[in-house]
Amino acid sequence: MHWRNAWIVMRKDLAEFRKQKLVIGSIVAMPIILGVIFPLATFVPIITMIPQGESWDVPGLLELGSLPDDFIVPWTNQTIAESSFTEVVLHHKTLKNVNLSNCIIISCILEDVIVINSTIQNSSLERTYLENVTVVRSEGRELDGRYILSVSSNLLFIRTKPSEINQVLPMMFNMMLMIFIIVPATLPTIIAPYSIVGEKNNRSLEPLLATPTTDGELLAGKIFSSFVPSMGSTLLAFALGVVLLDVILLPQVNYPLMPNLTWILSVVLLAPTTCLMSVLACVLVSSKVSDVRAAQQLGGFVVMPMVVLMIGVLSGFLFLSPLMVLVFAGLYGCLDLGLFYFVKAVFNREKILTTWK
Amino acid sequence: MITCEGLTKTFGSITAIQDFTLEIPDGCIFGLLGPNGSGKTTTMRMLSCLIQPTSGKALIDSYDIHDKTDAQKIRGMIGLLPEVPGLYETLGAYKNLDFYGQFYGVPKQKRDESIKRTLTNLGLWDRRNEPVGGFSKGMKQKIAIARALTHDPKYIFLDEPTASLDPAAAKLVREYILELKKRGNTILINTHNLSEAERICDTVALLKNKIVKVGHPKELARGLFARTISITLQKIPSSLLPEISSLRYISEAQVNGNQLILRIRNPEENNPQVITWLIQKGLQVQFVSEEEYSLEDVYLKLIEEEGQ
Ligand SMILES: Nc1ncnc2c1ncn2[C@@H]1O[C@H](COP(=O)(O)OP(=O)(O)OP(=O)(O)O)[C@@H](O)[C@H]1O
Ligand SMILES: [Mg+2]
């Protein structure tokens, strides 16, 4: 296979493509509208309403006292793990991964515990969530809490529960990421169905087939000429999205969030492989019909289920990990290769040139 | 050299061309003549490896049109002008030609020169960057002709090259074709234009879904018609026609004004006898000439016979 010939076909197609200003417009606009403007318009108002900064007041906290000098870490005689208690009094216990509500806890050691509506005395707390709790003569680190009434305790609060911005952001990122994969799969349905049958109807296929190009070269050229604008406009929108996100979110999070590894891998590997699959499906359709409109319809018809299936699979993973992206991209890449050989195998010059049914 | 043996192509139940057996020597202009649907385009497409024959074989310079790798070589040696120009309408003439030139590996500079030369010859160089969609039919045809020639192919296949050209442009193209022949190219032309075929073709084949007749355009008529002599007399008396018709060696006689049109088996021998006979009758002979049959006559007669 001479890549040069594929390159020539692609350059010609792109030269023709450049003349179609409206098509270019829609291809450039679609990823920007769907991948940038729409998610930002949905989420930015929410994000800006979330209170800024790190300070995470514990509401109702009256006093954060210091411990008297004679405070000693309590001794315990039993370890309780992974259970829940309601309305009990606990003495000299070590509690790990326990849920407590309406309890009185005296001289206990708490680790990774959730305490609600209770009183704690003479205890040591670590990584504990407190809600509506009175803490007396106790020490604690890495706490998270609401409505704590503390008397003479030494408590160190940190934000262990995700803030609301941290709940909203992943949703937004996920949505944007999905769109940056779905859009390049959809864009080829605008261009690729035309690729072969368009030349046939324009009668330019005959002189083209009369040149010494092979089927593979011709198809490769056609595939690239749909792939390049689709991916190009996706990458453009992606760059724009990343810059805008960082600019808008910087005051909220203090460091540039984007792009992260998952995003980069998705846009560099997963998006192109899905885009390629959709291009291949459309080129296949285009080489099998004798009418441009039929190709356009059928192209959409073939690609849509593919996109829906993909959304189904991907949305099963709330957060795509870099590894997951690699796995999917590899899978799609293999499918693409198989599909290319299939398209090439069923490409029949004579039939395309002479069949008008 | 192009050698065809029993080339046959059917489309479903339609036989486009049957048993096409021919040899086209290098350096000649070969014409395929025939009415609409007689299989000219189909034959040309088979020879350019665009479609596969249903049966039969053909070699072009010892490359086999059935073989996939050979087919690629063959395509590289051919410049094809298809029936319909099939240009990229949004692109300019220059871009259209340049695109095709690249496939044949013509270096940029040579491509430039060749495109400039052909477009200038065809009078389109000044408009090379306009989208060809806005060009007239004949202008598009000229560009399509130029496209077949950009890579300087050995074999040039032209499907009705002058069909939509004005007389001056058609003449230009004909001269160009003769020029190409001088350079050693082999040219295959499909045409309906009989006088054109007569003027430029070394050999023509009459097709009617098979080969009806092959030969030099001038020689095709021989044996097809009894020869016709036209004698112009100063005056023709009305009694002459029945009298002359009864002469042994005259198969048919007609009077047209003061012209006597005779079909004679062997003019070389019989003409002097006719003239002597006329002079003895006291008639004054002004001109004697032999009617020449044009390719058109041959074509119409053969195609008509074929249809029966
Ligand atoms: N793609 C095709 N499908 C079906 N039949 C075809 C096809 N191409 C040609 N034919 C048939 O083959 C026959 C010969 O067609 P062809 O185009 O070779 O004729 P032609 O001599 O070039 O005619 P014209 O002078 O009108 O160009 C016709 O009967 C035509 O209908
Ligand atoms: Mg034809």
C-alpha cells in the first residue's frame, strides 16, 4: 500500500471540503456547542453558587476548648469492629468502623466511626464523622462534623467529606468527557456517507478508479478525509473547553484541574478510535448504496446504535480510570482494524461503477 | 500493443459486447464506431481495467487485464477520457488536473509544465483557478481531455472526445490527437463522428454489440457497394434511361438533372464502352467521375444490415 496515494485522495477531498463553508461551520460548531457551551452553561451557575475557600465551619460549634493537662488516652478492654449501635452506653471500648447513634461513649478509642446524636467523654477520636454530638474532655484528629457542642476538648477538624463542588465537578467532567467521545463518533455521519457514492453520482469515480490507486489506498484516503475534520474540530473544542474550564474554575479550586490523564487518554485514544469506527461504518454504507441521501440516512442509522451502546457501556463506569480508557481504546482499535479489512474486502469497484439500483 | 481475444461483457441479460477479438498495434489511432448502446464504452472500460470481462481476455503490452497487479500497471499506462467529464466542480481546473497528475507520480515541476501547456493550448489557462462547476460543457470536456494527458500516458483512450466541442475546438483536439500519434502514442477513440474517424483513424472497427467490420476507413467501402459512376451530359433525352438500363454491364441507372448515375460492375473496363455508346448516340459528355462512398455510407449500410 502506497500511503502517498491515500494522502493525495485525502488532500483532494479536504480541498473540496474547504469549499463547503456551511458544512465546516456545523462541524466546528457542534463539538463546541455540545462539548463546551452546553456543559458550562449547565454547571457554571451551580459552581459559582457553592461557597468558596477551604474554611468548613462546623455549624453550632460553641467552643473549641483545650484539654486539661491531666488528660490521658483511655485504656480499652475490647475492640468492636464493623457494627452499629443505637441507644447504648459504651465504656472502655476500641471502636473501628462503627456507626453509633443516640449513644453515650465514655473512655473509648474511636477510629473511622460515624457518631450521630450522641455524647462523647474522655475519648480519643480519629477520622470520625460527628453530627449533633457533644464532645467533652476528648481529643480528636481528622474529624468531619456538623453541629458539635464541644466543651474542653481538643479537636482537629479537616474536611473529609467531599464538598459540594467536589460532587458537582465530577458530574460535569464526566458529561463533558462523554460528549468529547460521542461527538467525534457522530460528526463523520455528516461527511463520510458522501465519500464513495458522492463521487459516483458526481461521475468523478470513473476517472478516479482509472488511476493506478488500489482499493486500500482509495479507502484509506476516504477514511482519513472524514476522520481529519471530525477529530480536528473535536480537538479544537477540547482545547477550548480545557482552557475555559481552568479559567472559570481556578478561583474555586486554586489549581488547574484540566487536563488530567483520563481526559488526555480519552481524547487522544478513545475518541479517535470511536471516530474511526463511525467513519468506517459510514464509508461501508457509502460503498454499498447508489444514492447520497440513502447513504446519509443509513449512516446515521448504523452509527446511532453504536453511540447508544457506547454511552451505555461507558456510563456504567461513573469515573473512567486511565486504565479503563486504555482498555476501551485498545478494544475499539482492534475493532477498527477488523472493520477496515472488512470494508476493503467487500469493496467492489465494478459494482460501484456499474450498479444503479 | 493491445490484444483482445473473445472479450465479452454481459450485464444481466444484456450483452453489451460479444467476442471482441482485435489487435491494436502501437502508434496508431484506432476508432470504435457504432450506434448508441453498441458496446463502445463497455469495451473501453474493460480495457482500462475498470470492469472485468465476463469472458475472454486482453493483453496490454503483455499485461493481463484480469490480473490485479497487472491491472494497476495498465491503469498507470493509460490516460482515460470517460464518457462524462466527471470533474470536481468546486475545484479549479488546475487543481483538478494536478490531483490526477499526482497519482502517476509526475514530479511537481513536470506536472506544472504539462498542465500549463495543455491548458494554454486549450485556451483555459487564464481561468485555471475558477471552480469548473461554472464552466460550459465544452470547457469541461476540454479539461477532462487535458486530465487524460497530464501524465503523458502511452495509451490514450478517448470516449467521444469531440462530442460537445465547437468546430474550432474539435479541430484543435483532432490536431492534438494526430500530434500524439506522431509522438508514438497509441490512441483508441470511441466516436459517432464519422467524418472525424475518417480523417484521423488509421483503422476503425464497426461495432454493434460485436465487431461488424474492421478496416481502414477508406477501404471499408470496397466490396460493400457496386461502384457508382456519375456522367454529366449537356442534355439528357428522356428515351435514354430505358435504353441505357438495358445495357448488359449496367446494373442500375438513374437520372438526376443532367447527371446520369450508373452502377457499373467493372468501371475500368466498361466506362470506355459507355462513353463510346453515348457519343455514338450524339450526346455531349461534360464530366465523368466516380462517386466515393463515405464512412457514413458504410456505417449506415453495415449497421442497417446488422439490424436485420
Ligand atoms: N452498468 C450497466 N448496467 C447495465 N447495462 C449496461 C451498463 N453499462 C452498459 N450497459 C449496456 O450495455 C450496452 C452497451 O453500452 P455502452 O455504454 O457500452 O454503449 P456505447 O456504445 O458506449 O453507447 P453510446 O454511443 O450511447 O455511448 C447497452 O445496452 C447498455 O444498456
Ligand atoms: Mg458510450
